Amino acid sequence: MNEPLAERIRPRSLDDYISQQHLVGPKGILTQHINQGIIPSLILWGPPGIGKTTLANIIAEVSGRPFYTLSAINSGVKDVREVIDKARQNTGLFTVKNPILFIDEIHRFSKSQQDSLLAAVEKGWVTLIGATTENPSFEVIPALLSRCQVYILNSFDKTDLIDLLHRAMKMDQIIKDKRVELKETDALIRVSSGDARKLLNIFDLVVSSEEAPVVITNELVLSKVQKNTVRYDKTGEQHYDIVSAFIKSIRGSDPNAAVYWLARMIEGGEDVKFIARRLLIAASEDIGNANPTALIMANSTFQAVTTIGYPEARILLSQCAIYLATSPKSNSSYMAINEALHLVKNTGDLSIPLHLRNAPTKLMKDLDYGKNYKYAHNYENNFVPQEFLPTEISNTKFYEPSNNSREQNFREFLKIRWKDKYNY
């Protein structure tokens, strides 16, 4: 049997679907839609191998709707129109439920391809379910995005992935016949990078290459994976592994490795905007205020390569990757917003101090909105000490300057201004 293990044990109902309880649990939003018989057009956004295609199939099955599927990788406008025409034949006055059109990798659709979907979605000829690993705000045209609900699928945690392995051992006859013992799972989890499909395929590879009984160890897994490494494919399992190596090489200040992984992506036909967007993120997340020009450089690169495309874009991407790799590094901005978001989630909507509130009306002024606010520009050095945080979290420090020359200047500036308030 050539069918992959991930297909052999693909869930057929919500009860079998692992994780994503915020969507398909008893109180999940998609569960509510299904129970009410009202399925909106939607975009499923999440990392690869997280179950987007499976969820679309289950929604169609449970809701009893006709199901049509397209892959954005190999479908054109003509294919879209043909499927819509078929779907319209199933949609009429006496048809209660309109068909579902599932489009995998919808972020790879061009603007014209996405435009061809608008009328069908707007007039209810189809319910669109799109799956994407990319932020739909960047990759889906606004007109189509406004007609869809966006739902985020979370990465599997270690427990979810191990549950998948046990599910395979219980459900799949081929695996059961090998009498598998999961002695160690760390290597399986690590090499799959949270991708459930990749995890199951590697598990299947290891098990099928051994005689029964099979004892799964980290050493066995790594030996089998290393012998079966596949070349980079922008639509395959190594896609995010190569990108990860590229970004980590930049973060680690190794321009040689960065250019090598860049070349692997270019040779594999990777989307130029995808690479440029990763450079933009790295410029802020890993360099930040240690060298603010890095973000300008990355943004200019993004705009330029989007305009000129390959093959010349390879030069601009190389220049930017080398510049970022050789820049001083700081993740202080990244850490600061993560700390702030964590506190906001734990403390909720703390009251805004009255002196910071806007007072456009007389009533608000009578309620002391804006009272005692000190306008910084009226004071020496354009600064005067006052409280800008809610009382409950006064003196909380989120930003910790990194150890580089530029941010050390920031630290001195903050010390002079705030004295001991934030312990700079």
C-alpha cells in the first residue's frame, strides 16, 4: 500500500480531531456554526501539517454539503471557474446547503485568481474554505478577505504529537502488525518540527524499514531520516526547515551560511516575497534598535525584489541577508512586546490614569479627564517625570536595552530621565 500513514488515519469526525479546542471543542466557534447549520466562508491559517485540510473535509462531511477542492499550486482561473460552474448546478431554490469549495495554499493564488472567487462567494454559490500557512492579511486580497472569517489553528504541542503516534499504533493495521514500542520520541518530535503530517510520514518510514517488533529510539529515527533526506521543495516538508536555517544563520551572524540557505531557496524556486518578508521580520526581531537601518534596508529590499523579480532579485536578497547577518544584534524590542502582551493577558483592562485620558468635551473635563497632565515640551529637556502606566503596574519595566553601543546610549538616556524608577 502506497498511501501515506497520515492519509490512512486521517480523522473523519470532530471527535477524532486532535487539538484546536478553541475551534472544534464543545464550545468552539466552528462547532457552533456546524450545530447551527450555518457555515460562513472562512480562511484557516496555521503552520503546515496542523490539520487544515482535514478540518475542511470534516466540516463538509458533518454539514452534509457537496465538497469541491482545488490546489492553488496547480490550478488556474479556468479551473476555478469550472469548479464554480459545477457548484452552481448544485445551488438553487430547492437546495438548502450550498457546496463547499476548499482551496489549499490559497496564499499562492494570484490577484486575478482570487478575483475570480468574489462573485461566487458574495452570491452564495459556494462557501469558500481557504487554507494558508501565510498571514492572510498579506496574501489574500482585501475584497475576498472581507467576505471570510479568519480562524487561527495553533501548533501541536508535544502531547498532541505523541497522541497522534499512539493513534496510528492503535488504528493502522500496517503499524499494528509491526508491534511497535515507543521507547523514545524526542527525535521524532524534533525532526517533525510540530508538523503532524511530517511526524506520521517519518514514523511510517522508520517502522516500515524494520522487522517486527520495532523499538523506536532516537538513534534509530535519526539514522533513518539522515538516509532519506529529500531536496528542498517549496511546497514540501523541508520548506520551513530551510527558512528556519536561513533566519538562524542571520541571527547567528554567519553571512556565509545565510547566503547558502538563501541559494537553496532560490534554486528551489521559492517565492521572492516570502524570502523578503522573512528578512523584514529578522531585521526587527533580531537586530532592532541595535541597528535601525537594518529595517529600512529590509523594507527597501522587499519593495525592490517585488518589482524586479528573478533572476536579478537574487543579488538584492544576498546583499540584504549579508547586511543583516553582519549587523549588531538585539531582540530587546521583541522581548519587550512579549512581556507587555503577557502582562496584559494576565491583568486585563486596567484603568487608564485620569491625567492621560482625552478630554474633548466639557463633561469629560468636569470628570477630571486630562487634569494634571504635564506637557513634556513645556519643561527643560522636553521631559518631566509623571506616571504613564496604570497604578497597579507602576514601575514595571518591559524594555531592557541590549548590550550594544546604540542601546547603551538608550540606557543612559533613560537613567538620566527616570532615575531609579525603572532601574536602568
